Amino acid sequence: MKISRLRRGVSMNQKTDFGYSKKTTTAICYEKPSKNNPFVAESIHLFGYDLLELTKKKSFIEVLLLLYTGELPTPNSTELMNTLMIGLINPGPRNPAVRAAMTAGISKSNPPHLLPIGLMVLGGVDGGAAEVEKSMQLIQRSFTSNKKTLFSTNSTNTSMHEGDIKIAPGFGSSYGQKCIVTHQLAQHLINRPGAGKYLHWVNEQLLNSNDDRVGWLPVGLASATFLDLGIQPREGIALFQILYAPGISAHALEQTHKPISSMPFLEDSQYELK
Amino acid sequence: MNSNKQLSDLDFWQKKRNKISTSIGKWIGGDEVICHGHLMMEDLLGNISYMQMLVLNVTGRLVEERVAKWLEGNFIGVSYPDARIWCNTIGALSGTMKTSVVAATVTGTLAADSRGYGGSQTSIYAMEFIQSALKQKKSGKSLKDIIKEVNHKDGKPIITGYARPVSRNDERLKPHQQMTQKLGFNQGEHVDLAYKINHYLDKNYGLAMNVAGYSSAFLSDQGFSPEEMYRIKALMVASGVTACYIDYAKRPSNSFLPQHCDDIKYEGLTPREVK
């Protein structure tokens, strides 16, 4: 009885002001409806540019930056982004996000799950995409407040800390020392014509650091580069995930072709229950 | 830096190479599983509820059956099979793309890891408030001063768990209160304060406690921390998502709320030429 009454019942949006929009809105994409079928688009525009025209005149990276900034980038910005994307295309099989996806691959998870598994792990605040937003916000804030020092914490104070040192989101040590490859990539990026005020300023801050164990980490490098490209901190989260995605998925897919026993599984002697 | 010094510097990581050291538990293949000091096969399986098991794995504590029963009721209270709710929309959209049921369920659940709804992450804010409010009250602060210090918007305090206009009913609140009574719990000091806050907010701002406010106070009285509750409730909305997925997985493609191109309002730049 009650169920049949409720089926006909007054809904919550009739009781009070529902307050929700009638339509979803976007400034990114316009799909022009076909004259004969309103469900089908006859053309697609991204920030005003016709998609087909973009395919003929622009590179993938230019259109990627268009999506995240609303404008097509300059050739220097495109080259800077291209350099960063290659530099971070594969965080390597020891990175936790890649390892997670590889573990799923070897254990025969559904292949479409592999990339999302890696990206979800990559969502963390310690070396992951969520740290990018914090790093970008900190760099922006420090730079605009009279360029005060980015690293307010003296890393020597943390020398008793177990594991790695983090002097700011995106900056610190990697297994007790500077991350060598990230520093090499940073020097290459800083010398690109598209490198801007943020990359140069953060690099100066690191050069002035009194602790030679700390420096650029991938998150910090991506953050400073994103800021020079005009990308906002929240958008930086997703772009970082996109940058790592090829490496995550390629490593995971490689494992799917191997038997489950081809990855180590710790023996009881290697597992201590305290 | 010589190689010996390097090795000692790396001690922290060297000790952990190819070795897991933990106190949470261990699988002894073909024999038993130790779980937070309990024998899973001999003692737990068949003797405790799944909710007790979940709480044990999150907190390391084996809670009494009625606490787990209460939590289970709390989980039921967010298992709405209604595809309009955001996490469930994702379940339905996964159904229409014929995604796997696990992907659908976890993506919907992931969506509910939200500061706005879902009951898991929001537990942190609601429990932090009531636990801090009780400490402040005990140190002699008045309700007026406690409320004055929280963030306000348009002259009204913003407190997770107390955002409901008095005129709008929360269908979950009364059943939760009844469940508490039915399971024989006494009213604890957090719940007691929650009712006082409810009365104050109603009188001064026309706001009332919702189920999040009540649950957070009750679970604080049971000794849970905000972080523990976030972890316990991680998968809270899952079954409602699964229901919405199943509903649309069996229907033809694009059956879930198909949209005309102009159902999306474009508010961007007019067409321009690529140079």
C-alpha cells in the first residue's frame, strides 16, 4: 500500500525550490546538431575552433593545451610541453602507480581496468597528482608574495626523519638524494625558449638551498612547467595523470602477456608478522 | 661519498627490499589466516558479521555485534537505487557502456569520495566538528561561541551535519534514531550535544540536524575517530551504484537519459579560424 502511494507521491523538487539548473553548461565544446537528428552532431567546435580544421593544422599537444587553457599555445609553449611530456612519459616500473597497474596486469585483471588502476593510485598527495595542485598553489603563492622563499622549512631540521625528505610539495629527496634524471630534465627544460618565470625562479630557489640531498621531484617540475604554460592548479592534477598514462598502461599491458608466475610473490620467510 | 657510507644512508630502504613486516595479519597457505590477532578460519568466519570484519580490518578492533549492526543500518541508509544521485548516475552510465560491474561499482563509489555528499569523506568533517565542539563545551565555551567560530555563508553557519532547512524532512533521521533505541544504546555525550546544537541552530538560523550530524555524534560516542569512519565507510554507497548499473546494463546503448546536442548549453567563444 505504502509503495503504491509513494509511486504517485510528491517529489522533493515539488516540495521546495529544487535549485538545480535545467541544462549542463560548458565553454569548451559546441556540438552543432544535425538538421535531421538532434541527437547527432554535424560539427564539433573546441573553444570556437572547428575540430576538423584543428586536425589539419595543429598537433595533438597544441590541442591538448587548448583544452586546458582555452587558447592555442605559442610554438615555444608547445615545445616546452612536448619536452615535459616526453620527460615524464614513463615513470618506470618501480613507480607505485606503474607497479599497481603491472600487478593488475600480471594477475589477469580486465585490460580496460589497468590504466584506471594506475591513475587512481597516482591520485595521491605523496608523489601523485593531488600533490601537483598543492605544489602549483605553493609556487604561485610564494612567487606572488614578493617572491618569498619557496622552501620555508629548513630541510636539515628533518634529518632525523625516516625515509625521504620533503621540503615542499613536489620538492625533496629521492632515496636519500637528489633525483638525478629529474634534475637532468629540469636543466633541459629551463634552457628551452618556452621556459618562463616559474621554472627559472624555482630553479634559483633550489640552487640557493643549503641541503644537497633535496631538489626537483617530478611533481615539482611538472608544477612549475604547468604554471609557465598558463595552466591552473586543479587542471594540473589531470594533466599530470595524462603525462604518466602512457608509461603506466604500456608497462601494465606488457605484463598481461606473461604468466602470473613471472612476477615475484614473496615467500613466508620474507613476510614478518610482528 | 664512499660506497659504505652510501649503504648506511640507504638502510631504511635496504631493510625493506623483498620483505614485508607488519602487524595486521598473515595468510598461512593451506592452514589459517591471522587477522589483527584473531584466527580468521577458526574464530571469525561463521561467528562474526561482515561489518564486524570490515571494522576489524580498518581499526584493528573487534567491535560488539550491535555496533556493527548499527553501522550496517547506516550503510543501508545510503544504498538508494536511484540513478539521479551522482554516484548512481555513474553506475547507470557504466551500464549503458556495458562496463564491467566491478568497474561500474568502484567508479561510482569513487565519485562519492566527495566533500559534498556520500557519507564517507563527509564523516570526517561532521565528526571533527562534533568532537571538537564537545571538547570546547567541556572547557567551558558556550554553544553560541562554538557556533560563532565556524565558517558562515550568508549569515548562516556552515556545519556538515546541520545544513538541512527545518522545513525539509530527512527521511533517514528518524529510522536511525529508532535503530539506536532498538539496539539498546544509551544516549552518549556527543549525541546529547548534537541535540542541543540542533535546538540552537533551529532557533537562531532555521537549520536542523540531518542524518550525518546524528550519525557522526553517535559514532563518536562509540569511540571512532573521524579518519577511522572515513575508512570504514569507503565503500558505503556501492550497492546503490551496482543496482543502477544493472538496470541499464541490460538495456540498449544510450538508454540512460539520451541527450540532444542542445541539451548542453554552450557558453563559450563563437566560431573562429585556426591560424
